Amino acid sequence: MILAKYQPETAAGWLSAREIRKRGYFDGEVSPLNLLAHTCCHEFAHLLQQVAGQRHFGSVHNRHFYDILDQLHNSGAAQSARAFLQKQAGERELSLPAQPFSPIHAEPEVSQHQWQVGECVNFGVGQRQRQGVISRVNSKTCTVKGTGVSRGLLYRVPKVMLTAR
């Protein structure tokens, strides 16, 4: 997920990028730093939503969730999270670019390949490359059952990160 949010082509497919643009978080600017900070806030909003008893099957990204997420952004909490991540990355000499990606005016073509259940795929890079078999196809992601060293594990992988084996 983190690697996918470093490239404009793959970042655009994530809900977090669409939320930043459409709801105007971080002035609508999508960058790796803004995506990571927003993802932290997004997941924290789910925690607060759950504690409040407002997270229900089939109604996860609901009005209550977005009320919480908007509050995190409007209160300055999201900006504080962003500043903290930027400072920590700098101290560790980690690349976490704040430069916004060029505007993306249309929803991306997630993948030209029509993935099918049962297809053998690779995903990840370097030592973290994994292999598996697609067990479910969603609009933007596939569920992949790991094979080889990943046998027994399930992964939810953005379609743009899959390659055919």
C-alpha cells in the first residue's frame, strides 16, 4: 500500500487520494506525505467510528465516518500528523515527498488486464515480492492467496500492483 502511494499512477486509485481531492483535505493536494498522513487519519477515524458504535457491515464509509474524518482535518489534527511524519522522516533521512503529484482530472484506468479468479500473479518488489493465486476480484483490488513462502496468507492487492506469472 505504501509503495502504491508513491507513484501518481497507482496512488490515484486509492480511496485516500480521492478523499484528499474531493473533500479538499491538505488543500486537495495529493503527495506521498499527504497520502500517508491522511491514511493515518482515515484509519483513526475508523477506530473512533467503531468505538462510537457507528461502523456497521455494508456501511463503513458512512456519514458518521466522514463527520469524524472532517473533524480531524478541520481541527488541525491531520496537519499535526502530517508535520510529525515529515519531521520523523527527515530525521531518519527517509524519502517522504511533500511535492504534489500533477492533477489527475479523471479516475484512473485501474488496470488494462481483466484479472480472473484462479490466475497466478506476482506482486511486491525485491525481497518483498510475493506470488499467489487470485481468489477474489474487486473493482480496484484482488484478494490473493499466497503460494510458495507466502502459502497460507491472504493479501488484498491493488490491481495496478499485480503482474501475471
